[in-house]
Amino acid sequence: MKNVIKGNVPVHLAIIPDGNRRWAKRNGLEVVFGHYKAGSYDNIDEIFKEGQRMGVKYMSIWGFSTENWKREKKEVDAVFDVIMKGVEKFRRDAQKNKIRFRHIGRKERIPIALREQLEKLEEETKNYDKFNVLLCLDYGGRDELLRAVGKIVSSGVREISEEEFSKFLDTSGVPDVDLIIRTGGEKRVSGYMPFQGTYAEFHFVDKYFPDFRAEDLRNAVIEFVKRQRRYGS
């Protein structure tokens, strides 16, 4: 069967969807159209379904970083608008296919209407475990670590292990990242899940994310399976 991959596929696969603005400029379009193309539900759904078919259990995608607030308001609004449009479609699929949803990142700064919908989706799917989708929205790795430390200080804990520390992260209860894919040709992870991705493998793709397809995801996983992970040994 085409979808069967021999070997250990990543349990947790994370995507940094870069290149939306450059894709729009290359095609003679306004920047916002890059986000609408990349974030369209059909585009994202195709990628998630391919992950499921290959046996991936958790897929994280970085929708908006803590640094992205520096961009023009029109562009920021477009990102939140495209996410809002996809929530209802995803809700139907999540309920049908028992998919659990989590919002990873700060909550208080995103638009209230969107925050309420994301909270509702989290609550509705909290008991599902067939497949897991994590949307990183208003997320930054350093910001997450600082917030985790703040929670630890408030809790009064004096001594803490790595395992205990992970419970204070936004991804509490989620396995560490095995594979991080970044599109758009950049060769960095920009602080994406620094604690969770300590031993993650990296796969960089030159394609801009609006052109990233299920086949590209499959190729990344096939390459991952071929690698020998040593974990410092």
C-alpha cells in the first residue's frame, strides 16, 4: 500500500510554515493572500490527513509567533481571519474523526471571538485521542519557557526535574517533538519548541508553505525514518 511506511515514523511532527509573504510577492499578490492560500482549510487538511495515514499521532503547526505582532495590522488580521474561518470546518472533522485539538501559546492577546472558539474546540475534543492537532498561536519558545518558570515560582516548587518542568509547559502531556519541518528555504527553527525539540530531527524545504503538499510531508517522514537517532549516545 502507498501509505505504509516501513520504520518508526515520528510520533510528534511539528511544522514551521514559512514563506507565505514571499509566495504572494512572487505571484504578484498582496501579502495577505499568501496567508489565505497557506491557511486555507483544504490545504491544511490535506497535510493533516497525510500525517494520520502515515501513523503520526501528534501534529503541531506554528500559526502566529509572539514576534508576528510587529507586522502590519492588515496582515495580522488576515492571519486571525483565516484561522477563524477554518475553525468550524475543523470542528466537524474533529468530531467525526475523534481528533483532539489544543491551542499552544498565549491566550490573552488574540481576538476575543477567536479565543472563545478555540477554547470551545479544546473543551469539545478533550476526550479524543485518535489524532492530535496543536495550533501554536501567539507562541514563542522563550515566552513559553518564561511563563513556565513563572508558574513554577507561583507554585512554590523548590526542586524540579525535566519531567516535572515539562508539566508547566503549554504542551503538558504531549510527547516531545521528533521531527520539525520548516518550509521557505530558511535553515533555522526561530525558537520553536526549544525544550520539546531538544532531540528533534530537522527537515528544511525550499518550497514556500502555500506550495507545500502531502507528498512533501511524506518525503520528509521517509527521510526521517532512514536516519539513526542516537540521543547523545
